[in-house]
Amino acid sequence: MDLMPLVLVAPIFLWGAWSDLRRMRIPNAVSIIAVAVFVATAVVAPPEDLGLRVAAAAAVFALGFVTYLFGLFGGGDVKMLSALVLFVPVPTLALFAYVFSAAMLAGMAAILLLRRLPAAQRLGWKSISGSTGFPMGLSIAMAGLAHPAAATLLGV
């Protein structure tokens, strides 16, 4: 199974995380470019895997849309996570769910810690200086970065 496209798209998701940390907004371009990279790299994915990846991403988008309606996720978070799921090989989707859960916990812990540090407050980043909301882009990017390593280490 080829995880290289996920590694190639990592800088795009890091850009989304950076933007989310600074402004609590993920540019639409992050998701659009990620989907374009997916289309360009789809030739390395097993053909039977492509339809299931698109279905998984659509399911994440639909569930994310519901969470957006309830104010639990931002629109950029939903789009970025859906785009990321396109890059996750179907046999590793369950592992990705665990990795993403761990990344959410790590991201929340990091933000809560940074919000207590005066030096971090001086950065003026909206995610740190504001006491509401959580920059989910950070956890999404962390999951995208950690998933290839976890899949490789576990031999999945």
C-alpha cells in the first residue's frame, strides 16, 4: 500500500494547521489543492481502493457537515479532514481513526498549555489569545503526518 501521496501532501496540511493556529481559519485553497493532489496521485492507488476512499471522504464530509451545523466543527475543519481522508488507504482507515483521536487529544493539550504561557500569548495568534474554540486544523495535520509512520510501524 502506498502512503507516499499522504507524505507529499503533508506541507499543504501543515499550511492549513498554521493558518488555523494564527487566524482560526483554514483557507479553502488548502482543501482544493489537496483534492487536486489526490486526483493527480490517484494512479498509484489500487483502483478498487479509489471508490472506497471517495466514499469514506464523503461520509466524513456528511458527518462533519452535521457537526458544523451544531457548531462543533468549523467549515474549514470539515473540508480539510475530508480531503485528508482521501489519502488514507482503505485498509488503514481504522488505524487512522485511532491516530486522529490521539492527535485531537495532543492538539487540545498543546493549545491549553500554550494558552497558559505568557510568551505564547504575545504571539497574538487567535487560537492562543482567545479562550474559545479549538484549531482543529492542528490535529488534522498531526494525524496526516503521524498516520504513515503509525501504519509503517504497525505493518498495516
